[in-house]
Amino acid sequence: MNRTMRILAGIVVIAIVAVVAGVFIIRGPGPLDFAGGTKVALADDRAGKPTGAPAKLEKASLVERGEYLAKAADCMVCHTKPGEKDYAGGLAFKLPFGTLYSTNITPDTDTGIGNYSDQDFLNAVQRGKRHDGARLYPAMPYTSYTYMSDEDVLAVKAYLFSLPAVHARAPDNTLSFPFNQRWAMIFWSAVFNPDTRFAPDTSKSPEWNRGAYLAEALAHCGECHTPRNLGFALDNRKKFAGAITAGWHAFNISSDKATGLGNWSDQDLISYLSLGHAPGHGSASGPMGEAVDHSFSQFAPEDIRAIVAYLRSVPPVSSPDLPATTAPVAPASPKEGATADARGKKVFASACASCHGWSGESPVSPMATLTGTWAVNDPAATNVAQIVISGTIRHTPEGALSMPAFGKAYSDDEIAAVANYVTARFGAKGSNLTAKDVAELRGQTAE
């Protein structure tokens, strides 16, 4: 080999090493790497089976087990457009580079998944590859579902195929170049989808492993609560540190005591996941509210406890954008306390005070209490504004409690004003939302 060839070969080797190193740095650790311990294949696990449906459904039919797992995976929320048939798709996801529509996953053979074989379904759920060979966008969280066992994925398929077929074709996506190039997802998946099944950690308890499987594979908590890296994949160096998802703030759910779940009791977490409300912490709204209503509230109690046990083990990550302490109860009189925004106070007086109270402690229901909630203590006021725009509803054993949507009743300027007033009066630090900010938040929510 002459000198020129040696130099070229050296350059190629250096380039390959640089690319591999770059991919490794961008990809970062996997979602369970923080735990350490020895991993074993499911078939070799002797401590218990963390996958599948809970014990009460052990002898149930495949379809019944699949229904439980489909709810645990929260399939319906993303694949159902409000007012339309369940699982028929068409829900719009507004992204910075266009709009993406969810697909029909009923067993319709023309517009749904009726022609999918078992292997086709496994490829779609675990690998992001459609029946026709085209690649799915990661709005479908297959990088989390890839940890599901084949048995569980096919149980979900059995349940979906037991449903009525709905003929409904989703609208065409309107993504701009280069994001409209599906073929490019081949390379994205090669880097960011491990295409591997859940492996129990022998150093952890059976409850921890069950919780890890539920939180990472089925409930895919990280998809909303973990920030994204440069490649738009989950950045597990900041695991569960919180992120903006679909225009809502998915808060820090690491074990950090100041800005995460570290100061929540187990009962707080159980209540929040099961009922969508934890006293002193607030109520679930937006995507999290939907996850509670359609997924977590359907979990067996032991599965909720397993998730709590797992969340306790996630290393603390601080969120510098959130205050370390929450504000105390506000004065009961509207004449006292924050009055930084007179317009906001006027809107609050006419539309909010009767339910939420001037002190922030609701005279109607604990679920409407504002004091201590994450939303009002977020100085960005993202979720406060979104709740005013979209409203919220909580389903409890005692019945439903709803807040109406005011998005059409009030202008962007008025919504910004009331959000600023609420965070200043009831939170640790007032926000500075503008009408432009509110307009942008409207544009990020799913339809």
C-alpha cells in the first residue's frame, strides 16, 4: 500500500470512528441503564414474570388480557379522534414541521390493520415498520414498545382484532421537507431503536421489574416526561426531568425532592395515577389527564404500586425552570394579594373565583384547589394557559368534575392575562405570558 492509500485509509478509519462516537454520544444510555445490575432474558427469569397481565387475569382469555395491555399501553387515546369511533385514527398531532395523523388500528382490511399478520404487527409495534414496508414516525412510541414481549404485543393484536372494523382513512400527513421522507426513518431507527425486549434485572425485586416493564414498555412514561436529544430521541441522561409535549408541560417525575416526585408520598402517587389527583399537588390535565382516564385508572392496584416502586428508584434530576418550593395559601379577600395584572384579575373574578376561590382553596372540590399545584407554580404557566383554553374533566368514584374550556370565550390576550394573574397570586413566581405565547400554545395541541 503506497503512502497516499495509507493516508486515505487512515482518513476513512478516523471518519468511521468519529461517526460511531457521535452516534454513541447522541444516543446516550438506555432507559434502564441507570439501574445497573445483571439482566437476564425473560425465559431465564426465576424471580417472577414481570410481563403480561396481572394475576387476576392470568386465566382470562387472550382477548381479555390483550384489552388490559392495550389500556396499559394507552393505545386508544392516540388512535381516536374526539367524537369518532374508538381506534379509528385521524387524531391530528401538530408539530413544528407539519401535522401528523394517527392511523386506523381497527381490523378493517382496507383502511385499518385487518391484513396484518402476527409478524406484521410485531414489526409495527416493536420496530416501527408498517405492513407495506414503510417506516412509522416515532410519534408512535415504538422505541418504548420495543421492550414489550412478543406475547403481550400479540395479545394486544388479538384484542384489536376482536373489535368492530371501522372503515376510516386518516388524512394525509402535511409534513414539510425533509421530515416527509419516511425512508429516512430507517436510519433514525437504526440509531435510536434498540429493537430488544425487556430483560429483568436480577438485582431488583419482582415488584421493581414489573414496575419497570409497565412504566418503560407499556405506559411509555419517558416519551412525555424525558427531554429529547439532538436526534429528537429520548435523552436518558436527563431521564424523567420533564419536557414540553403536545403543548403541555409534562413535569419532572424523577426522585428529585425539590422539583420531582421525591417529596410525594406513596399514597400521593397512587392517588394521582389512579384518580388523577393528589392533595397538595394538583390534578392531571391534558395528555396526562387522558392517560389517567383511559390507562392508569384501569390498572390493577398492584400494578400501580409497582410503578410507584420503580419511580422511586429513578435518579434525581433537578429542573431549574421550576421553583424548589410552592407558594402558601393566598389571602381569602380579592382586595389582598397579587394584583399585578388587573385584566387577569377581572377574568379570574368572572370565570374562575367561584370554583377555585380567592385563596386558591376550592369551595367546590379538592380537585379544583390551586394552592400547591405544579401548574400554578410553573413560572412558564404553560399548563395553566392550556387548561383555560381546553378545559379539563376528572372522573372520580363520586362522579365527574369538569372545568369548561374558555378558549373560544376569551382572546389570547385575556388568557395570557389570567394565567399571569393566577401564577402570581397562587404560585411561587408570576409568569409573563403574552398573547403570542398563547397563540403558539393553541397551535401545539393535538386535534
